[in-house]
Amino acid sequence: MAASRSTSKSNHVYLNGRTLEGGGQLVRIAVGLSALTGRPVSIDHVRGNREGKKGLKRSHAAAVKLLAEISGSKVSGGEVGSQSLNFFPQSTRSKSGPLLDLSHVTVKSEYDIKLTTAGAIFLVFQALYPYLLHVGSQATAHFVKVTITGGTNASYSPSYDYAAQVIVPNFATLGLPPFTFLIHTLGSRYNLDGENQPEESSERDRAAKPVCSFPRINLMDHKRGKVTQIDITVLAPDQPTLNANAEDGGGSTVRQFIEQFTQHTLRREMRKLDPSIFAKRSTSRPAEEDAPETSSKDTPVPTKIHTSEATNHRSHVYVLLVAHTSSGFRIGHDILGGIGGDRLSKPKNKGKQKHQQAQDARHDSQNEIVFSAAGHLVRRCVEGFIGEISDKSPNAQPDQKPASTAKRACLDSYMRDQVVVFEALGKACHAGGGDTDATDTETLEDERGWTLHTKTAQWVCRQMLDV
């Protein structure tokens, strides 16, 4: 794990981009914290552990460029393909805290970001969010409006649906301001409805210029809770159909098949789990709250279709499962993939029947492949989801055992790495504050649930924040 921190007055941080996960997350967190702290950072071997082309991809380069523009920082090596990156913030660090001195920071109230490709918008947002939370209190408006145009459901990145249904509610439960890409800043007053307090309160907040306002977050202070309901999101094509040649002209589309097969597979797998994971059903719940098939007695908790939308290509299939818990958290697991076959097209009928039977046979065979692939995607998604809601860590090795006092965190394994930056910022902001009731030293987190992304995020935060 080759890396070093400079002891010079500039407090320049040097990172080896091949450390641990060695991907783009390392870059996004490093430059985000650099902009927040005023500490320059240099990264060599950018994305050095990735297969294929190394260096910055378009979404990474876009995130670095945009953060530099917003924060007034200077960058060298920020172009696509660069394997060495230098980020130099121009703002100074506060004398009484680990973050920027806000007295000389300027920030706009609205940013309109258009990616040149369908890059994942939430990868860009991850780099901007912590910085804007802190400096946004200097904006003239009550919130900072960020509009990002790009890809919403892309591989190796949080999807729009996961962000809306899991990340946003979990951040709010942990005490971070809510966002719908209207970022309520840490220096402003807000309530859980997303509405701001009167103008005079916000003016006082901005005048106070808080040195540091990231809340202290300790996941062990939060109960995991019991699962109360499960939501299903399906994005899939409406072609082909199963039994489409039936006399009534009906048939099950791929999307309908995925909806039904997901519910069936969930019911089967949930019955294998310890019943104590689930909350007891409420006898006072109105009957119309769930569709008949989702409130059947053979499921421990209600399951329902949250969102179902048609896509236009067999490569565009997405399934998200989200468990609501009694403690207010959301536990999610999703899958994005394709189900084989060529681009969807409407059947052509020009009166040529010579090869009709052969074409029909080939068409039926292709349909079988498509529905089989769809079933495989569903089984993989359900398997991962069951691992997330069960009482056993999904990433644990058979020979690993947790410490006797360790317990599993209240978040799924992907959401866990999203929180690392805010854990570290809260710890850095409250260091030496004498807050004795913030943690329970007898309770440890079961580290077997940490992914390589989580460990990488923790490592970068230690280098940048000395926590």
C-alpha cells in the first residue's frame, strides 16, 4: 500500500492510485476532500487496478473539471486517459477547523452541468456533494440547485432509482440534509419536509459563517431494525412476449415476466430466512394499501411494485429491490444487464410465407433465450438482496467470525461506502470537542460487511483528513 503524506508547510497529499480498489472512487473522494480542506493532492497511477485502459474516464475527468471550476481550484493532468492528476485548491484552510475558511469563498445558487456522453450523473454528483454542502451556505439562495444531464442507469455506478429510493432517505435518517438535486446546505436551517425556515434565520446562519457543520455519524448508534415492506422496481422492454400467438392476442411481456418472477422468487427465498428479521404485519393496515398478490399470507411482509417502466432494448434491463426497515433505513440491492438477442423491432409482414415456419421456430428459440436470461438476472438480484437483509454479512468468508461485540451496520454494503466520507468529515470536525456520548466503545461494527470500495474510501479519508 505505497503512499505517503508530505510534512511540508503546504500539507500536500500524495496518493498511489493503485491502492486497494484502485479505481475512480479514489479520485472522486480525494479531489472532493482536497477542495473541502484546501489541501493540494497528487494522484499517480490513476485507476491503476482497472482492467483495460487505465487513467481517467470521461465521467472522472468531468467530475474533476467541474469541481475545479466550482471551487476555483487549478488542475493539471485532468484530461481523459491521464494517469497522473494534480489538484490545487486556491482557497485557504480555516485556522479553527479542518475545512475551508468560508469568508473568502463564493458559490453560485445554480449549476447546470451537461455531460458530453451518457456518463453516470451520480458519479459526478458524488464529487460535488460534500463540497457544496459546506460552502453552499455562502450562496444567496436557500439552496443550491444542481442540474446534471447524463446517464441515469449506468454500469458500476449508483442508478437514479437507487439514489432516490435508498441513498436520499438514508442520508436524511443519518442527519444529512435532504436533496432532490436541490441541496439544502449545512449552514442553512431545514426540516424533514425540505422547507426552509424564514428568511431572517437563513441570513443569521450565513452571517455566522460556521467553521464546521458536518454532523457526527456513528452507525453503531443506529439500530438495523426489522424489515417492514419491500419495493420492486423494474425497467425492461415490453418485447418479446411469451405465448404471443395465443388466440386472444395476449401474452406475457419480458417486463411483466420479470415483475411476476421477481415476486415469486422473493416469496420463496424470504420463507427460508429467520422470521425475526421481519416486522409483524399490522392487522389495522387497510386492505387497499397493497395489490392482492403483494399482500398474500405467504410473504413475511408486503411486497409491491414501486416502479415499472418500459425500455427500448434488450440490453436495458434493471431490477432494484428495496427493504424498508422499522428504524427508518432502506436496504437495497440492484442489477443492471441485458437479456440477449438483437435490437427490438416490430415484426414485418409483407406476404412472404415461404420461410415462415423456419422463422417462427427461430423466433421462439430466441424468445426462450431472452426469458431464460431475464430469469437469471432476477435470481441473481434476489440472491444479493437476501444476503443484504439477512443476519449474516454477504461479504463474509466461511472461516471469518465477527468479534463477540460486533454487529452489522444498518446499511447495505453499497450504501455503506457512500457514508464513509461523511463519517470522516464529522469525526474531523468534532475532533477534540469532548463529546463523550457520541459513541459506544463496547459496540463494534462487523467489518466483514465492508467491501473493497468501503475500505478504499476509508483509506483516502485517513490520508486527506488525518482521522
